[in-house]
Amino acid sequence: MGEVIHSLNDSAVFTTAAGLLIKQWPGEDTGVVFTTAERKTHLISPLAATILELSRSGNSVSGLLAQWTEPDAPTAQHAGQQVLFEDEYSSEEHSRNTLSEAVQGLIQAGLLRRLG
Amino acid sequence: MTSTVGELGYREICSLLRSDQGLRLKTGPFGNRIRSALPQVAQAVANLYGNYPLLQKDDFIDFDVGVSRPSGLRRWWQPQVSFQLDGNAPFNPLPGDQGFPLLEWGLNWCVYGMCHQYLILHAAVLERGGRALILPAPSGSGKSTLCAALLFNGWRLLSDELALLDPVSGQCIANPRPVSLKNESITVIGELVSDIEFGSRVHETSKGTVAHFAAPKAAVDSASSPAWPAWIVLPRWQAGSALKLQPLDKARTLMHLVENAFNYDVYGAEGFELLSQVVTRSACFSFEYSDLGEAIACFSKLSHQAGDGLASSSLGWSTSG
């Protein structure tokens, strides 16, 4: 998977991933993504935008996913799984890959509206 | 030495239009050679292009166009008119009284079909204080009516139909041409601007009744001055509607620009970046109106407010030139 770069360019947040150019403006619940392979532009749904926002604000993707999968009262068995989960996603590269895959998955799942 | 079309006089305009040399004039950044033996076209060109600079014989011609009667029996029975570009006729002929509208539609087609040095939007563009107001909208949204009202109330016309975005500078390039109004809009603007002079009304076109009026001389004289995008407003005329100017988020604004772009596909990622930068530097709104007086006052107020645009240098664009 390709590189994910987060950079602030004045009011717009420019994020690039493998084959994707993603832009989101602070305070907005949506963003836009350009898929370089298809040369199409899509409106990003609020769900995808939330993932991007959390990622941008410093939450690692692994941490985010761990939050979502963490049970109220972890069992010993789950605690072991959690360790494995964290090991698997411990590297920053894996985190980047996961975000990129998540965004592409959202496109394929129809959560991004195709217009361009 | 004559410098504008109007200085030629009607007889010479007719003569040039009929000749192989054609009438050579500059509209915005484009050089045009126009040929037509039709009196309706000559009359309209004389009335509506009088302020435009003439080109010399060696100046570059972007569009070599003409409007003529097709040969054959149709010349005499239900005559038609045909548009030519470089001697070829890209469209089906239209009814015989639609010569000038056909010329205008043909010139628009030339711009959005071939001038890919610009990213081109279906939008009216006006300028005030060096800042551009972009009104992207499809036909029937009230865009041209609003544009016509504003250009008589403190705004400079860059175009009533095609926004030309320069991908190098990020600016809107001016290409003021005769403004086209349709149907009820002709009466509305005629009542709003008492001394406005329309060309002939042409009925039963594909758009209904169409009439053009000349771009103001100041707009033609300032055609070499671009403007920085500052406001993007999506207009919608709705009978009986109270005026509504509502902020629009930038992501959705960008999608509207994509929908209204003619050659976005040509640009690929560069176009995405360009439109992103345009919306980033612009204040974005949706706008619904029914009363033109209220709309004019609203845009006057808007023009006095600082946009939320960013300094051009921070976007990587040069402020010079």
C-alpha cells in the first residue's frame, strides 16, 4: 500500500493515500476524494470523514479500531486477542495501510457518492 | 487607424464579414475571425461587438468561424442557418432567423470544447474590488438574470456563461461577450435597466425566446484583468421565495463545481487540486431569491464583507501578473 501523508495547508486538510487524494475542511462533516485510477471525484460520507478526522487528530488507526472492538469487561481470552491485535497493527506503516484500505472499502461499499 | 469594431461603421463591418479576410476581433484572451453574409448577423455584430478591439492580419486567430445559409432548396424554402468552424459544420442547421444566437452558441462551444488551457465551468463570473464572484449553475436557475442585474449594479462582467480558471495563477480570466437572456428574463431586466438596448428577439429557439445585450464597455476594456476567486454562490430563482443566502460547506461546493465543469476530466488530479484551492479561498453559499432588488442589495453587502479566502501566496499561487 502507498504512503499516507497528513499535512495542513491553511484551512484545508490535504491527505494523500495510495491512489487517492482526500481533502477535508475543518468544521465540515464531509470531505472529497479523488481516485487517481478512475479519475473520479466523490463526496465522502460523514462516516468516512469521521475516520479521517480521528486519524488527523492524532488517534492512531490501531487505537481507533481497538476502541471500537474493546468490550465492556474484557475476558482473559479477549485480552490475549487484544495483544495480538495490537501487535499486528503496531507499526505505523500498518496503520497507514489500514486507513487507506478503509477509505477504499468505503468507496466500494457505496458510502461515497460518485458524481464526477 | 481604427482600433475597435464600432469605429469601422456598419458598411465596413458588413464588407469584412462578407470577405475572405473576415472580421477579426479579440474577445477576452481569444482571437476570432468571423465571416457571414447574413444581414441579421452583421446587424447584431455591429450593435453588440462595437467596443471590442480589432485584430491585425498577423494576429493569432483561435476561432475561425462563420454563419451562413446551407446550399440547396432550403435556401429558398424555410431557410436555415449553419455554423462553421474552420470551414466545417459541426452542428445541424437551425431555423433561418437564429443566425446570431447560433454564432454565440458556436463561440461558446469553441471555448469550452477546445480551450483546455483553462478549467472551464458553466458559471457566470463577476468582479468587484479585484475579487471574483462565481455563480455556477445549469440553465434555468436564474444565473444569467442575476448576472445581468449585478453587472448594472457595481459588478464587472467577466462572463455570463463560462468561468475560465487559469490553472497556473488560480485566477478567473475575463471573457466578456454579449449577455444572453431568455424568455421572462428579457422583460425583467428591461424593466430594471431603463436604458438597456437589446438586439433582436429571436423566438422559438431551443431555449425559447432569446435576446442579447452588449457587455458594458468598461468590462470589455478591462478584459485583460483577471480576478481572484472570492465567492462561490449557487443561485436558484424561485417564484415567491424569500431571499436565502446560506453558507455551503466546501466539500459540497467542490462537488457542484465538478458537476458544472466542462473539462474537469481533462485535468485529472490537477483539476481536483485547482478546484480545491478555489473553494478553499472562497466563501461558499447557496442562494435562493425571487426579488432582484433584494438580490442586488444582498450581493452588495456581501462584496463589502471580507471573504474567508486565503492569501494567494499561501496556496502557492503568484499574486503578480
